[in-house]
Amino acid sequence: MNIAVMLPAKAQDTPEAGRLQPSSEEVIQLSEFQVVSSADEGYKAANAVSATRVAVAIKDIPMNLTAFTRDFIEDRHAYDLYDIIKYAPGVNQDNVSPTGWARYNMRGFTSASVQRNGFGSFRFIDVSNIERVEIIKGPSSLLYGQINPGGVINYITKRPQDEAAVGLSASVGTDNYGRVMLDATGPVPGTNGKLLYRAVGMGEEIQRFVDVASGYKTLFAPSFTWKITPGIALTVEYERFHRHDKNTPSGVVVLFANGNGTTPYPGLPEDFSFAGDGDYFDFTSDAFTADLTARLLDHFTLRAIYGWNQYDQEWRASGQGGTGLIAQDIVDYFYGAGVVSNADAMYRRNRKEIQRGSESVGQIELAGNFEVSGVRLRPLVGYKKTFYGKYHGWQWTNPTGITSPYYIRPWNMRDPSTWDRSVPFGTDVLAPTTDNTTRSDNSSFYGVLVASLFDERLQLLGGVSRYDVHNEPNYNHLADEQTSDAADRHHTVWQGGVLYKITNEFSVFASYSESFVANSTLLQVKNVPTAPAEPSIGEGWEAGVKLDLLEGRISGTLSWYYLTVSPTGVITITDGVDPDTGNTFFTDIQGGEQRSRGVEADILFTITPGLQLYTAYGYTDAVYTEHPSNPDLDGTRLVATPKHTFRAWGKYTLQNGPARGFYFGGGVNYTGNQSHQAANPVIITGGYTTIDLVAGYPLRIGGRTWRAELSVKNVTDKFYYASASSISHPRHGILTISTKF
């Protein structure tokens, strides 16, 4: 249930210092392809573009869609994207690296697609340039390409506004945290309002919750909108993000048995890190977009977009992150026979990796909005072409003979005196083990029609898309050989939905949709490519109700869904360690069928003026109906999928009196137990509950209004395993001062 309660404008929170508010002119300037941000009321989003590619009122969409506004994002003091999207039922954390590279799970399906303005996104996402987040539930390949059937997360970046404004904020916090952010927008002087700009800048000293680590990140995102004519506008955007970690924070140490991960290794300090001296992680991404919209006559809008992005990632790591992965005779060589079990020994090695990728995409769309015989029609046709997607990966590691001076002594996890972080040699002595390239391109034609009949009481949605995917041969440059053949995949996906307003306040809806993942690469067994993977086809059925009561004060969605995918997506599991190189073995498994069914509910309402309260519940029953490799695991739960989740967030702002403008709020998050090991789904990790609090007050300083806000997360200091490779953040606080001028 996606229920929102909205009071009239007089009952909403007053605009707060430090937040840029959309101008009243924005509604006029936006095209069919942009959301009307000024229509949002607090946490309630009025419309969305992600479901149909054009702005449609959420209450009229025959689909389950959750949208988070900028107000919600800022009140949450979101650490990352997951700090926002976890409030949508059915969305969970799949896996996250210690440096913040995260994957998400939607309705039981891992590696949920994350899009940036409808295009592919990056491994690292900072919230400073995010205006809103829209989450489409269920198979969504009609408009978003190759994705798993759980759904898609589309975040929309900030764009120039007509009214000049500057927002400035500075934050300090526990655990060496510091952050500054600038957000400026308005017309470029001397252009008579024809050229608008926006510039977002951010610098952060990253909070560190583990031993020895430190790091920083920066973001710069300028954008311009040129109003060429009253009906034609060009927007260009650029974003550069950089993150650097020193003595990279490590993840969970897992106890392995027979090459399979089991449970986290017990008894380690909560701030434990297996990072070595000199370990580092460095990531840089660049994104450029040019977006041209042109209104044709009175009823059609043409849009042409070009997008380009690239990333460069480099790191050195000396820890393995697991025990039970090295042979007992190697452990005995260093510690003596029978002194230390290999179940207590963690392998150490000096390894360097570089990954580089880039993508170039073009898209053209034509949207209409007109009436024929009393029927309102909103057609959309489009073509999207990924000109190329390229990847190049290198890896180097130290010699692994135990008598070599470059072999690092394993750690005895039961004896901290053996935790020697020194690495007595540099990366210059490492031997290359990987030098691989891949390249692909794809295209799609699609059409969508939204029809409104009987005074818009009946809403119909239908669409079809045709995908053509081409993968060039993968190449191993070390062996100077091709490791896979070229592969082509073709598939057509369909989607349909209907919504009927029984009354103006109560609607029912039903939908059907499909997903498609080409899986064009070769499956690997212990890092050796073997047979080609098969395409994964997903189907989804959903039905529910939507409410819009008390003149819009209550609105929402309650839905039931049923999803299947066959064969499964490619699942990569750890499969031991190569005794010759020390590299982790990875094996891909595919086949069988996965099924997910459940009920979702989320509620946003205002009981009294100034109070917004959001609650969300998700029930997810996601299992292997047919396991791809082991029939004994039929019926086991899908990885990173708690059956029950409950989230609540509320905020109250005083409307009158001497403390007018003071606000306080908080949130509760419950996540049920789940499996974190894809290769061992019978092992379940316990659930957890966390509490966050926030309070703020507007101040007059130097004739200007400032906002002071204190946020405390994980108030009870609850320890839990957040994913297969990450633990919880301990209790931590952030004090923020912000203003707008």
C-alpha cells in the first residue's frame, strides 16, 4: 500500500532555510518528459516519469510506483542511495562493499537495475545531486532494457531553475566526518532568462567505523538549460565523482567450509579490519548528457538525448575476507603442525586491480497528448541505441609459493598478535593474472499508449518493445586468445495495465509485465569459461487498490504480486581459492526457476498540521522453485530477501509560538532474517531493528535565516550483518548548518 496523506498548502511545513524551492514558473517550463516538482507537497510526490517516460499523476498509473521527494531525502540525511530506497517495501540491500559500492534486491531478485535519468548508473552514487527517486515495481524491460524482474530504481538529478537561489551547508559528525555542499541555480546574467544554470559541489571526509581506514569523496555537477524558443529547450549536464580510500575498510570475514561460505567468523571486534598498510581504493566516474526537447504543434513533443559515461577504478588489497580457504599444510608451515586450524587462518596476499568501463547511448522519443471522441490519448514511441559498452580489467598478484619472499604470512584470527598489517614489498613485483576486454552494443524500439476514458475514470496502459543485443567476443590479452564467441540475442517484451476509478476516491488496478536479460557471456567454472548462458525471461502479475480521500489528503496503493523468472539469472558464487595464484575461484550457476510473491504497503499521512508520518511494510515469499544446481535446495529462500520488513519515518514541525519552525522526527527500521550466501541459502542470518532521530531549528544569524539540524543514526548502537560482506554502522551523529540566499 502506497498511501500518502497530504494537507492543503497551509498545513504543510513552511519552506526551510538551506533548501532550494522550485519556482512557480517551473510548471510552465517543464516538458512532457519532466516531473512537476512544484506540485509535490512535503514527502508526497504528485507525479512521476519513470513508469511511462512522460509525467503522469501517480494515482492514475496502473502500476505500483514509489517516489521519494527532495524533502524526504534531506530529512533522512541519507548516507547513500539505500538510506532512501529502503523505505520502499520490497527493496533490500543485496550486497555492499566496505567502500560503499552497493547492489540492491527488489522483491527477491538481486542486482536490481539502478538508472540515472533513465540511463545506466554507476557503482557509487552520492545523494548530493539527486532531486528525487522513483521506484517501479515488477518487470520493467519495456522501457529500461535488460533488468531482473524485481523492478528498477530511477533517480532524477537536479536541473536548472528559473529563480536564482544558492544553498550552502556544512556538516560535522562523529567518526571524523565532515561534509560541505553548494547548490546554486538561476538565470545566467545578461541572457534575459534564456540560459539557466545549476552547479552542485560536494566534498566529504567519509565517516570511518572500522580500524585504520580513512577516505574522502568529491562531486561536481554543472548543468545548463538553453531556452532556444518558447517550445524548444536544450539541457546539458555533466557530473564528476571521485572517491579515495586509504587503508581500505574491509568487509565481513566469512568462515568457509568445502569452498562455500557459511557464517561470519565469530568473536572479532566490531571495528575489525583486515586492511594492510598501503591498501587503497580509488574510483572516478564522469557522466555527460545532452537533452533536447521540442514541442511540435500543440499536441506532440519530440525528445532527443545523448548520454556518455565512464569510470576508472583501481585498488590494492592484501586481505582475503575468509577463513578455511587455504590448505592446512600451508598453515602448518607458518605456525607448526596442528597449532592453528585452517578454519582460523585468513589468507593474505598483495593484489592490485584496475577496472575501466564506458558507455555511449542515444535515444529519440515522440510523445503525444490529445483527445479523440472524448478519449484522452498519450502515446509514446521511441528508439534507443547503445552504441557501445566497453570494459577492460587487469589484475596482478604476488607469487604464491610459501617459500617465496613475496608470500605473506596468514593471520591467526584467534590471536591478534599475528595481525601484521605490513606488506614488505610493492606492487612492482606482482605478476599479471588477468587482462580481459569485453564490448557490446544493443538497440530497442518501443511504443507505449496511455488512454483515459469515461471522464478519466478508466485508465489503460499498453506497450511493446523489441530488443536486439550484440556481444563481441571477449578477449584474454595475457593468453592472446578469444574466450567467447560473438553472441546475438533478440526478444520482444509486452506490458499492459488497467485502472478503474470506482469513485473519485477509490480505484482498482491490475497489470502484467515482462523482463529480459540476454546473459550473452559464457558461464565460468572456477574462473574458466565454459558453456554460454541462456536468456532469462521474467513475468509479473500485480493487482491492487489506490485511494485518494479527503480532497487529496489520503492517497495510496495496496498491491499483491506474483513474479517468476526462468532460467534464473546468472548467479556467481565463491568456489575456493586457486592454490597457485591465491585468487578466489568464482563459479556461475544458472537454470531452474525462481518465484516471488508478496504483499506491499506503505503509508504517508499528516495527522495534524506540520506532521508527516510514513510507514511501510513488505511481505516477500521468494524461493527457488527449481534450484539451478542442487535439487535439495528447491524451496529455499532467495539470497538477501527477508520475508518481513517494516519501516517508519515521521517528522513534526511546530507551526506557531516562539519555537515556530522547530522540528523533530525519527525512524524505525525492522528487517527480518535472511540468507546472505547464494551458494548456501539454508544458512540464515538474524533480523534486526534500528532507530534514527533528527531535530532542527531555524536561526537568524547576521540578518540571514540558517537551519541547524542534529541527526543521530542507529541510536541503540545495534550490531548486525547488513549484507554478505558488510556490517552495520554503529551509533553516529551529524550536526548540519545550512542556509539559502
